[in-house]
Amino acid sequence: MARIETKDRLEALFKRYGDPLEIMAEIASDPTKDDSVRLNAAKELAGYAHAKVKALEISGPDGAELSMRVELKGKIMDMLEKLQK
């Protein structure tokens, strides 16, 4: 039951105030707003538009090194061969 109440509340808030992401986008693109306000809105929006890049260490069993083989095929190989000439 709580899930339905939350959904109803969210729908009411969206109806009354609008979509928060659209509001942030409007603020970020409004040249009449202070630059710091626009930058803050853009930074907040970026979190919804782009995934954060995280470092990830990959290792084999018991931390052993991994080896990798990459094969380039088709057009990529043709382009590399042309660049090497």
C-alpha cells in the first residue's frame, strides 16, 4: 500500500511543480541566471544523463595477472594498414 501512496504523491508533485529534471535543464540553460547556479544545475543533471566512470581492477584467480588478446577485423584492419603505409 505504501508504494501506491508514494506513486500518488510523486504524481501530485510532478503535476503541481513539473519534472525536476526539466526544471534543472531550464535553469542550466537560462542565460539570465547566475553562472554558479547554472553550473550547479548542470552538474546535478549530468548525474542523471551520464554514468560515473569508476576505476576497476581486474585480476585472475588469487590476484594473478590476466592476459588478453585483441583481434581487429574487417574495416578497422584495413584502416590500420592504410595508416602504416
